[in-house]
Amino acid sequence: MSIIDTPAIPLGGPTLPQVRRLVTALPGPRSEDMLARKSAAVASGVGHTVPVAAVAAGGGVVVDADGNSLIDLGSGIAVTTVGNAHPAVVAAVQAQAAQFTHTCFMISPYESYIAVAEALNRLTPGDHEKKSALFNSGAEAVENAVKIARKHTGRQAVVAFDHAYHGRTNLTMALTAKSMPYKSGFGPFASEVYRAPMSYPYRDGLSGPDAAAKAISVIEKQIGADNLAAVLIEPIQGEGGFIVPADGFLPALAQWCRENGVVFIADEVQSGFARTGAMFASDLFGIVPDLVTTAKGIAGGLPLAAVTGRAEIMDAAHAGGLGGTYGGNPIACAAALAAIEVYETEDLAGRARDLGDILQARLRTLQEQDPRIGDVRGRGAMVAAEFVDPATGAPDAALTSAVANACLAEGVIVLTCGTYGNVIRFLPPLAIGDDLLNEGLDVLASVLATV
């Protein structure tokens, strides 16, 4: 049976019953059918984490074609932060689709693109004059931020950090640290990209200022400030393992950049839009980036991304130097404006802090009971547990995978990450209820007792 012919598909959104329910083993027969079709039709390089065919989602659950209802602790990798199929986003998308679906902003501009830019200029850190440009994906935003920084400074070199993830395009693969699966076999990569050590308190034991001094020493000796266009960093690393730098690390880097005319770029693709308990993670560390890249949670599930920054830097690119056919698509812009209103009027940053309190308390209790949990870290509803060999502290990727798979078998979606593949990250939709989140963590606790 075709997935689209599956009977009684429920509507998504907050009215979807907020329950964990398993009526088949995972994957069920209809999901197995979809996965067989995927194998035949879709390039094998496009993998998947959860072997179910999603037909509805909302609040804190994803429902599959077999009627299983899974607790969602991943939000499509921090995308459906406001909640899947949020009514305000759905209404905005429907209204815009009925007006027009595309003109190309570079051909015939429209108000919603401008309104999104105005909102980003207002919301991103700092009260200086800002401008924005809209794109389609986080990787595209990062590429354009680097372009802008190079044009502004007249320099070419760019520094990224250990454990960084910035995307899958040629330039962003070069910026990304992890080889498999993101880079292996896909070179050669873009030139003039260099790497500096990241502050990783659990593993390096350094204070923020000491870790910054180490990174700056590498930059000065191996590249030289006069050759450097930009320093690019995730304030809290995402795919690299939800690494939270030690206090003082980011401010010291930002200060060094200011003193040396280097553009400081904060990649807030995963950490932005209330995810960390602040609108942007940069706010938590008291830094004001020159440029900020955003995507993921910006538009309630629709593809949109942006570069926002100091007006004099953003204006460095010549007319026609920035853009793209679909960048700032009107439907995505309408969704973003609705999502941004939800973030602000429903105080989702506060909700992220509340969810983070639950996550941190539950995970730290498990850590006290289980020495295989080496570290619990994060901010707001962006929290992770790092799994290790308790005797050596070495990363334990096999255990991490086993825990994630066992949680999935019990109807709880969790995602892994980390350079060493030994981190489980928790990114619940901010629309999830406390009871459902705690139930998901109960499953995790049960799994840990048996794996």
C-alpha cells in the first residue's frame, strides 16, 4: 500500500494525542514498505536515523504510518522548536500559498522577506545597525557569511574549530571537523581553511581564558591575523557533541578578533531561536558577533536561513553578489514571521529553561547512578549526555548507539552526535509537555539499566 493511501492519517499539531503508543514493533509493516521504496528510489548516501514513515507530528510526538506514536526528543534536529504543525505557522503558510508561492526576491521583492530581515536585525545580539540576507539552509548561510567576511576584509583565511560542524557543501565540509560521514571521499576541499582547538572542559580541563590563549596562539603562529578574514564558531557546538565552552573562552576570542580586524562569526544554526533558554546562545556568553548565521528553528519546519550582522560588513558585497533563486521564499518567510511571534509571545526561551531544568536534573541523577555517563552538559533545551568507558574515560560509541536504538524500540526518538559518536543529544520541541518529557527519560533510565 502506498503511504499516501494509508487510512485514517491523523492531523498533526498540538491536538494530536500526546501519548507514547506502540502497536507494532518498529518498523511496522507500512514503514517497512516505505523503507523498501526508499531503498529502490533514493540515493543510498541519503541515510536515516529512525526507521518509521512519519505521517503526523505535533506537540512532543511523531506518529507513523502504522499508528505508532513516538516521543520526539529530536525536533528534526532542532527545527520544529515551536512544535510541529504549530497552528500559527500552518495558518501563515496557507495564507501565503494562496497569494503567491514565488517571484524570486532578486526579481520582484516582497514585504515578508523585508519583515524577516527586520526581525532578525532586532533579535540578534547587539544594538548596532544591522542588515540581513536570506538563504535556504544553514550551510548556505555559513558559505555566504564567509564570502561577506572575505569581501569586507580583503583577506582569505578562515578559522574553524575542533569538533565543528558547519554543513555538507564543499566549503562547509572544509570547515567541518568530522570526516565520517561528512567529508570522507568527497575532497579536495576549499582552501584557506584552518582549525584551532576548541574549549572542551570535560576533556581538556582548561579554563576559558587558558583555552582561548591556546587557540589564539595556534591562530597567530599558523595563520597570522593579517591573513585572517574570519573566525567561525558555534557558541555551543551541535553535531560535535553539544560542547559548551568554558566561561571566558568566547569573549576572549571575540576581543582578539576586534583588536585584529577579524570578522567574528557565530554559527547559531542549531543553537538559535530560544533553544538554549535565550533567543541566541551568544547572549548566554555575553558576546556580540559581527555576523550571525541562522536556520533550523527559524521557520517552524520550512527551509529558511539567514546571515545577519553589522551593516558595514553586510554591505561589503557588491549588488548581485548575494542571493539565490529560492532564498527567502515567501512561504518560508511567512512561516518565519509566525514562528518568531510565537517565540516572543509564548516566552519559549523561558519554556526552554524549564525543560532544561528537567533534563539536567534527570540526567545528572542517572549520572550519579551510572559511571558510563561521563558528562552531562548543555543550556536550556539543548542538553547532552556523553558516554564513556568508566575505567578509562575513553568514548564509548557502541554503548551510545545501543542506548539510542533501545530507546527507539521503546518509542522514544533520541539522536546521537559527537566527534567520537558517544553523545546522545536531547532537543525536545518546546511544545512538549513535562509528563511526556519525563516519560521519555523514564524509558532512557530503563534502557540504561538493561543495556
